[in-house]
Amino acid sequence: MKNKHIIFPAVVFAVIALVSCENKEGLSKKINGTWQSVPEHIVNTDSISVDIIKSYEFAPSQDAEGTLIISAMLSIEKYMPANDSIISPLTLNSAAVASVTGKYEAIAYDKIVLRPDDSTFSLSVDSAAVSYDYDVLDENAAPDLTRLKPQWATEFRKYLTPILKKNLLQCDTLTKVKINNTLMDCHDGKTDITLRLQSPQP
């Protein structure tokens, strides 16, 4: 009789462990692919506005773990008041891309731990993508503004680096993960987010 009492808890533990493992592995398989967020403001002031679209790429490697790439596409809009050269206010527009790689681990049927590596962070602002939107411009100002494009790209990169590092690296867990076809609903620690599958799952 003693043996039965000893064996039964061991069997229950094994079953629970197996189910837990299958749930984690099942979630890891379901998230395989690239998931994209909707656009959102990360900066919105009177002088500058920055929108971001983030993508999470999950690639399972073993069991419930795998490699992770978090990337971002950004659109930047900066308002510039009139000055000695510009007789009418103008708006600067630019685009940027950022990314960070790392690892992820599904630790439950609805929870994913993210481990982005801050040493892999990269941010690029293309000076060729800098453009000006204005109504009236002094004749001598246009060439000067063209020459300033690389400088603005550098300024945007310097400004955005700490903001994006915080944004891409601060999220270390996705909870309440629910997948319905090509949509993933989850919680990033602050807000509920919805991601849409962009690449087909193998």
C-alpha cells in the first residue's frame, strides 16, 4: 500500500511536467514567424513627432526556446519655426530603422520571456530620406538645407538612440499570449498589444 502512495504522486508530477512542457513547446511553435504591431507614437511634442512600427521575429531552435529579433521602422516629423533664412515655418521628415537581437523562452502556455541583447542594438537614419515640407522658402535657403541633410540624420540618430534603446529593451516578458490565426494578443507589461503575422509559418 505504501508503494502505491509513493508511485501515485510521482506519476501525477510526471504528467503535469509533460503537459507543461507540451504547452510551452506548443506556444513556441505557434509564434514561429514575424509579428508586426500597429503604428504608435513614442514621441509627440509641439516640435517633434515620432511614430514606430515594431516587429518581433521568433525562430524556435530547441524545445520552447529560440532566437529573437526585434526591429522597428520609424517616421520622424520635426517642426522648424521661421528664422533668418526661412521666411515661412517648415517641417522636416525622415525615416529610420532600428533592431536588436537576442533569445526568447516560452515558460508557460501564455507567457514568453524576452532576452534582447543590448550589445546588438543598431539604429540607422538615412540622410537621403530627410525631406523638407514648406510653402515659402528664401531662394538661398534650399541649397543650404540640402547640405544639412546629413547633419539632421546625425541629430535624429543621437536624439532617438536612448529613446529606442529603452523602447526595444525594456519589454522582457509577453503575458496573456493568445493566438488566433494570424493575430496575437498579449500584454507587454504596460499595455495590451495586438500583433499580426507577417511571414508564413513553416
